[in-house]
Amino acid sequence: MLRTLLRCIVKLMLFGFVSTHFLVGQARDATAHELIPTVADLSVTDEAEVTLTLRMNIEAFLSGIDLDNVADTDDTEGSDDYDTLRAMDIPDLQARLPELITQWNAVPLAEAGDALRFALRSVETETPADFELPRISLVELVAPLPEGAATVTVNWPAGSGAMVLRQHGVAEPYTGYLAGGDSSPAISFEGGGAQTPGEAFMAYVPVGFDHILPKGLDHILFVLGLFFLSTRWRPLLWQVTAFTLAHTVTLALGALGWVTLPGSIVEPLIAASIVYVAVENIFHQGLSRWRPAVIFGFGLLHGLGFASVLGDFGLPDDQFIPALIGFNVGVELGQLTVIALAALLLVLSARLARRMALDPAEQAATTYPVVFRSVSIPASILIAVTGAWWSVERVFF
């Protein structure tokens, strides 16, 4: 049985090493080259023109990075081009905008019966204090409307990441979330397209889920740290409940703007929380008295991290509560998916180990709890090392 378990452990540790190497490479400081969602404000002027004002990261679009599948520009295809553009003087960067607008017009970016052709009206680009911070631009586009047009549809190109589209200047304005490749419904120039509570809820569920899978690598490791404490489901339930209650509180308070902490404080502490749960897994085989309380405290920090994501996306004023609940449900679904995948991997590993066993007694002894105990300590060590590295990186680099 020992030989079989060793083979199983080697396979799982190899998987863990590769996964952790990937996580270390991908999950940089939360502010370093971070990609932000595009926020687009839509309005129609008395001159029969459509105005689209985009709060965006120009460099990310010009570099050709697939913004649908990455959270930051480090270690991704196009990262060198992004760094070159990020170092470019603002006038030189802004001079590259027409080529991006030409690409959008070819999609087309918007339709009102016919395809709309946008032109650049103005652009303003901030100068952040730190090169590692994303440089945000406010880009105003304008397009003439065809005669008799009453609605407009926005087509957000594939690979462009997330967009929050907001209509202005009308009663009951449309507000929606578009992923890369999505199109908005036909938005009436007269208004009346505001989301129902159910639509707002459903629109923000994928936003929350996406923040965990695939982009929330630090939250994934924290949840795995909870999972690897014990084979019993009751300790896991206690931990997940404490974590959920805590991050729900600070997510709501942070989204309302009542509680805020800078990312320079929150992000290193989130990384430290990963180290704590992983190290405690190594020295404790079950749920200690203090662990749920500590998990609750760490959940408060993670909730502030979730709230910072909503700060980028914004929440519709008229459907704030349904959208907030939808985001939180998406986060929970993402966390439960992480736990389910981890459990499934170990179940499959136990089955594999039984098939490799040489006799019936060895097969009977190779169970899920046995494999779990064989893997939990090495996995917790890998998680702790990764969290420790992130803590150092987020404080000093």
C-alpha cells in the first residue's frame, strides 16, 4: 500500500507544484499592471449624435492582450508590448487611438439601424504616481445617427474584457454588464430600459463568479486552505459559513462606501490570511476553537477585496441591492466550485490509487480519507509558501 500511496502522492505533488508555479507567476501584486473593466457612458445629443465616453486602459487594448481571460498583464502574450505602451509619453500614446477606433468601427462598435462610425472627440489620460499602476484614460467618441433611428445596440468586441454600459440623460436608463463578444439589447433613446431586479441580479452573478474563477487566485488558495484542514465536512461547513458571513458584511459596507481600506493594506493581509490557514493545517488535524473566529476576521478582509472589484464595475443606483446580492452569490458559487473540484480531484486520485494496488487488502485500505491525509500537508505547505511570497511581494515590490 505504501508504494501505491507514494505514487499517488508524487502525482498530486507534481500537479500541486505546477499549479502553484502558475499561481505565483500569475497572481502578482493586485495593483501591478492590473486590468480594469471598461466603463462606458452612453448618451444622445440634440444634434442627433451618439456620444460614448469610455473610462479605459488604452495600453491594454493596443497591446492586443486577450482581456477576456487575464486579470493583469504580467506573464501574458502581449505583456512586452503593454510595458512599451505604458512607458510611452501620453501624447504619443493618444496618437495611437485612431487605429483602435478603426478596429471598433469594423465590428461595428454600435448600430442604430445602420452601423455607426465613431470619431474621437477628446481624450484625457491621467499620470499615476507609480508605473505599476494602470494608466486610466477618458475617451469620448461621437457618431452621427441615421435619420429616424430610435434605438442603439452596443457590440463589445471579443477579447475586450468586461464593460459596464450606462445610459445617461433619460428616465429609467439602461445599465448593463457586457463580457467580450456580447451585445447589448436595443437601447431606446427615450429611456425606459432600466433593468428589473431579477435582471440586475442575474447580470452580476457571473461578475462575482469570474472574480473567483479564474481570476481570484488568492481567494482560491484561501478556500483550498479551508478545505485541506479535515476530511470531515462539518469543520469545512463551519469555516465556509464564518467566511461567507464576514465577507458579505464588508462587501456590502465597502460597496456602499461606508468602510474603505487602501489596497496596499488589504492585499498583503489577504496574502497573510492564506499563510495562516495553511500553516494551521500543518499543525492541527481538526477545527480549533479559535479558527472560525479567525476565519471570520480574514473574511472581513476578503470582503473589502471583493468590494474593490465592485468599485471598478460600479453598481446600478436603481438596482443596487439585487446587483450586490447577485455579485455575492456569484462569489459563493465560485468558492463552492473550488471546493467541489478539489474534492473531485482527490476522489479520482483515490480511485486511481486503488486501481494501482496489487492486492485486495491494499485496495480496501486506499480510501479517500487516506489519500486526503497524504496530500493535505504537502498541499498546505505549497499554499503557505505561495501566500508568504505574495505577502512579501505586495509589501516590498
